Amino acid sequence: MTTDIELRQPGSAIVPLQSTGGTDLRLWAEQATAAAVYAEAICRTSMVPSAYKGKPEEATAAILAGAELGLSPMASLRAFHNISGTPTPSAMTLRAVVLAAGHQVEIVESTNERAVVRGLRKGSAEWQTSVWDVPRAEQLGQWKSNAMYKTNRAQMLAARATAEVCRWIGADALTGMPYAAEEVDDIPPARPPVARRLTAADLDEPASQSVVNGVRAVNDAHAEAIARMHAEQAAFASTETGEMVTREQQKHMFALWNELGFTGEENRANRLEITGKILGVEGLESSNDLTFDEAERVIAALRERKERTAGGEPA
């Protein structure tokens, strides 16, 4: 399968990288060269998205990232945001890729207060539902500073829920690009150091230590945000490797069971029975036997059940 744009140079057409299995480095290099030639030309025109205008290197990266998902060069430039020089897909792009893979994604509700998105993996009978509401979004570090939560809150909540569902049902289709631009936007940018006059205290302190302390003070907030993202990435990666349920997930499930009125040893059998129904398994003996992915599914189902109960619907 080739894209809708082919360059004049023989053998330089950009084709989806997944068709090669990602193992032919020579072919990949040829496609990278073709993408660079195309980017060099298109970035000088008014047709290229403003984020890539005059930036052929970033445009090349976006084109190659899109090729891995089967997108044409121009579609790639529209589908990927340029965030600090890194091509990052939008939630809409993740949804398009997952739909193209045969999975289903539906927006059940989208308001300024809550977004509910559900997805069904191809060949599965169980829908996965993600709920992003204002209380959940307020836990983000950028809730107050990201202007999109003020000017287009419904879109941001829907993007968050969409990206989460796409990860749950179509991780294989996303080929290592699980995070949407709307999610990455919640990482505050690193702030440049502010120039100041040296003081006597600076002169008393070893120069190297002064520099280290200054850099550390300037970037603390950014480093913390990056650490949070790395933790999320590690959690996502664990769904691919079949790692077991984490302590944090167990705490989350316990809190949800408590809110639903299923606490105590007397409700243990009920909790295991409901968990088994959610996962479609029988004879579950302990929640400690769940995998990371199974725990995420249970948490999502319990959260949805809690939402229905809060809305006056029968649990």
C-alpha cells in the first residue's frame, strides 16, 4: 500500500512502515530520505501547518511517524502536533487509527462537566468505558494554567476519555504512540533561567554546586511533571507485558468498592463474583491474581457503576 504522494526519485515513494515489519533498515533509510526531500519542499509553502512552517526536520519526523500508521505525508502533518520538536498525535488521530483497525469508539456524552467515551475491541463482546469529569481533570497539574480547559473544556475532556479508551482497546494499532497531544500539553514547559546578580553568598559557594542548585531550582516543576508522565508510560507499558496488579490499583479498587457499599469480609464473595463478571472469568479466588490490564478494566467498570448510582440509576 503506497501513499497518495510519490516523489520523482526512483524508489523513494513513502510507504507505510508496518508493511516492512520494521526490520528492513535500508528501506527505512530510503523512506527517511524521501520524507526529508518532501518536507524540505513543503515547509517552504503556505500549505504546510503553521507548526511545521520553516521546520523541515520536525516535518520529516512527523511524516515518518505517520507512515508507521499508514498515513500519507500531508495527512501526517495534519494529524501530528509539533510539541517541543516531537511529533505527537491528537486524540482524533488515535481514534482514527483505532477505527481503521476495526475497533469501535463511541462518544456517549460530551459536556463542559463530563465526557463519557466507550470502545469495543474487534472480536470482543465487552465495551470499555472511560469517564473524564471536572473533578478528575482538576487533579492535573495544568488544570489552572492550560487555557484549553477554560476555552474548550468539553473538547479537552472528550480528548482525554478518547485517548484512554483507544489505549485500552487498540494498543497494538497505536504502535508505540499511545499519548495524545492533549495529554502531553498538560506537562508544563521548562522555564528558562532568570538572570540575576551574583551575591557574596554565591562567591562563598563552590561554583559547580551553585550552578547545579540553580538548574535544579529552575526545573523542579518540569522534572516532576516529566516524572509523572514516565510513571504513566510505565503503567501503560505494563499492560503490554502482562504485569500483575499494582498496589495503587488495589487501593483504587478498594476505594470504589467502599463507595459502592461492598466493603468488609462479608462482601468478599460478592466482590469476586462481580469482578469475574466484568472480566468474563469464573472461579476468581483473589484480586491479587489480576493482571495490570484486568485491574484497569475492573476500575473502569466500577467507576461507571458509581456514576450510574450517583445519577439515580440502578447499579
